Amino acid sequence: MAKRSKRPKRWIYSPPTPPKPKVPDDVKAEVTEKAEHLLEEWRPRYIQPPPPGYQFNYIVELYSRWFRSYFYLCAKYACPGPTALAPFFETRFTRLEYVGEKRFNLAFMRHTGQWVETERGLTIDQCLKSIREDSFYQP
């Protein structure tokens, strides 16, 4: 059997990625306030007391959180079963990435644990409209 020859290593120029824009405080406050109104609408629908003897995970809280230039909608689940590793766990289900000039990229968490970016360059009102209408972005 003939040996394969290896390709010689090459140096390739890789320019540094530009820094992400910093989120202004007024944009943070506006997004947080509007998202809180959305979560207030969702809480009666998604947070229900479990039936007696219920063994599966259920939502106990919906909240939002900023991390760097990302804004997340999150859910806290209770694990009532006797084999649960922890009594609660938290998950992020929707992400808004600030891209500058009051625009956001909208993404949802796929079942594989990867973010899927679906829409780009939306205003906060357009993002919230998409979140309300499309079940991908809901817990």
C-alpha cells in the first residue's frame, strides 16, 4: 500500500474579529422593560401549579437576563421526581444579540443545545412581535 504524502503546513493571515458593540444603558433599560411586559403576559399561561403526584419537570419562573451584548429570556424548571439530580434547573430559550444602532439578531435554542439565528437586524419591537407570534421563541 502506498503511503500518502502529507501536505506542507501553510501560514494563512487571519485578521482579528472586530469587537462587539457595547450596549448603551438606555437600550438595556428599554429592552428589559419591554421584555418584562411580555413575560408578564406569559406567566399565567406557562406557570401552572402541577397536579398532585406529578413526576415531570414544570416551569416555576420566567425571567430575563443580560450577559455582555446578549439578552436572554430564561425559564426556571422544577424537578419533582425522586430521581432528580437537583430540585431546579434553568434554561435559556430565546436570545437577542445587540449588533448596534438599536438593532438585534434573534435566535432560539435548538433541542441540541445550539443557538439558531433566524432573523437579523431587527428593532426591539420587531423582535418582540416575532417572539409573540412564533412558537420557536417560547418556552
